[in-house]
Amino acid sequence: MLVSGLAAVALLGTLGNTTAVARTGHPAVTTCPPRLADTATCYSGQDAAGAYYTIAVPTRWNGSLVVHAHGGPDLGDSSDPARSGDDLERWAVMVDEGYAWVGSSYRRGGYGTRMAAADTENARRLFVSEFGRPARTYVHGQSWGGDVAAKVAETYGTRPGAYDGALLTSGVLGGGSRGYDYRVDLRVVYQYYCRNHPRPSEPRYPLWQGLRAGSTMTNEGLRARLEECTGYSSDPADRTASQQRNLDDILAVTRVPERSLESHLRFATFTFRDIVSKRLGGRNPFGNRGVVYTGSHDDKALNDGVERFTADPTAHRDLSYDSDLTGRVSLPVLTLHAIGDPTAFVEHEAAYRATLLGAGRAGNLVQTFTTETEHSALSDSEYANSMAALDTWVRSGRKPGARSVAASCGAYDRTYGSGCFYDVDFRPSSYASAVRPRPGGLAWPAMTARQEKAWSRIEGVGIAP
């Protein structure tokens, strides 16, 4: 039953330069995804900051809550009312397992990790205001949402009764200041070979912008240019010799999987434009000076001819403050990552472990890996098993090992039948083995707790909500 007589709007603490606002009105009963139609009651609403959210409470609620942070980021100007409902459908396995669930669509699209973390925390508080405090609360993040959830754990996880643990799946855990360097490399290497983004006849702009602010290019237009240069979506037998060589060189140099080439180029085009033009006032947070590109048919020509640039120090600082992790997490954190993830390379897990090691908090981390080759959706059996392993760790105080987590998956696979694919002996190579490091970019954390504290005193630091 919903709690009545609550204040319509309450201000919460701040996260950097982002203020979380509690709520406006009460959530309304809405239609659950078909999978949950007979086993849960669902609610939706919009908070005072403008973020839409969705809640699900199972009929047989186990008393605990999962607070979900979605990936992306989406690039719309406002909150997407459908996003949190779509996320609930995708993560219905957690409700199947008896957990209540709440997810925010965030107050706007576009980049902003601290904003997304504040909206995620606000969703938790909304749930508590309506349904009371859960027995235990877990934050879950997927993809970029893994970075968001890790930021939630660091920022709000020290508050008594807020969060008890974190599950990070397929996470972009290298943070923003280093986590997109391979896409910077893709952007410049692609242009070196293809010279059609922009074309010689089009207005020029520095490639760190991703795309000039006034461009009307669409996803379809970008796809056509990629096909024109590399024939990537064509049968290899139908590619010209020039297309095949361009494709071979781009893939070899950037180490981007062929099947995800288009999606990475989209990010390095449209999301980079959002970061630079909308979030950083046109300042450049990216650099590639000192990077030596190898693997092409002519590395010397490539390194002599590729566009080079240096990050604006304040832009790099603001992106780092917004999205990098300090590793100062005091909660149990369990991660799940496919070894063959083509989007968030598994080496992000090496960066995260190094981050926690650097902060002296590695004892709070357990990492698990599977032989899957997907990013967006792993096995439901593994998700259910991961939640159970994290919950057992929190309740018992006994830290599991990767082997014991894997061993318990079979019980959940008897319910979901989606498979258990753990590789308990796998350890990812260093982040630098997959993403060419920038000078000075080998030490972790990328942002220390001391830097975060100092930067937080600078007016306007970070990315505005």
C-alpha cells in the first residue's frame, strides 16, 4: 500500500554540482511487462527534476530492492518516459527472484555520470518514501550504467542504510577520461583512411569534436559513409581491394571488433559531439599526442598523417571529475563481464581492479567472467545467480570467490535455462593492453580521492545537469 501524506518535494544532498530532488506527486500504477503481469505490481512517475522512473514490486517480495542504473547514454534533450519501463522488461529476472526494482530514465539524455548517479539515488529515495525502507538495497548498473552505479556506490554508499552492495555488469569501468580513448583513436584512424567524415568538400572541424555542432548527419548517413569506405556490411567477396584494405587497417590499428565497428564510430561521432558541444562548452577533453599507432600496412605513413591534438586541461578535468572513479568504495561489489564483450572491453575490469587496489579497497571486490561474446544481455541464470551471490555476501559477511559464484549458478539455470558460462580461471590483461595509453595514463585511479575533493571546491566543475 502506498504511503500517503508525504511532502511533495524535498531537497537531497548534492553530488558535485548536481542536486537530487526527491519527487513530485506519487507514482501511478502502470502496466507491467508481460513477463511480470501476474507476479508484480508496477508503478511509474516523473520526479521533480524531470526524470521518469518505473517501479516494480513482486507479489512475493523478499524485502530487498534493486536500484537500476541504465547504460547509454541516450542523446535526447529530455527524459525518455519509455526508457525505465524498457529496462524493467530487460531486467525482469531480478523481480522474478523476488526483488523490488526501481530505475530512472535520468532527467535528460546526453552525457553526465554524476547527474545520472543523482537521479539513480533519487529513484531509491522515491521508493523508500512510498514503500518504506527495504531490508537491503543493491545498486545495479549495466554498460555506462556500470560507471554510474559505481559512482553511486562511492558517493552515496557511505550513508547508513542507503546501499548494501553493488552489482556491475558489462561495465564501462575505466571512467570517461580514459574509457573512450580507443574511440578517439578510431575517429582519427578512420578519417585518415576514409577521408569522408568530413569529406574534403564539407566544412572542416577538429575530429575531437566528433561532429560539428550544426551538422545534420544521421545514423544512416554515417552508416553509408562507413560502407562506402570499407564495405563492412557487404560480403567480403563484394568489397573492392581498397575497401578491404581500409577495413583491415582500421580494425588492426584500433583493435575494435568488426561487428561493433559501426556502433563505436557512432559513439565517437554523436556522443563525442554531445560531450564536447553540449557538456563542455566546446572544449576538448581528448588527446592522442604521443600515441604510436601500429598494425597497419604502413605504420609510418599513418603516424605521420593522422590528426593529432592535446586535451584542454580544464575540459579533461571536468570529464574526469564527472565520470572517473576513485575506488573509495566501502560496499561489497560484484562484477560480471563477458570475456568477448565487443563494446565495453573486458579490460575495463582490469582498470577497475587497479582503481580499487590504488585506493586500498580491493578487498571489497569480486570479479566474475563468462565466455559469452555479448555486451547488452548476458544469461538470465547468471544475473539471478549474481544477485544471490551478492546478497549472500552482504547477509553473511563472507566474501565469495569467483569459483564459488560459478558453482552456484546451476541451481538458477534449472529455472531459467539460459546457461552458465563462467570461466573461473580467466584474468583480464591490463587496460593498456587493449587501449593505447596516453602519456601518464598508466596509473590508477584515474582520479584520486584527493583530486576529487580538491576539484569539488572549484565553482562549476564537472558537467552540469
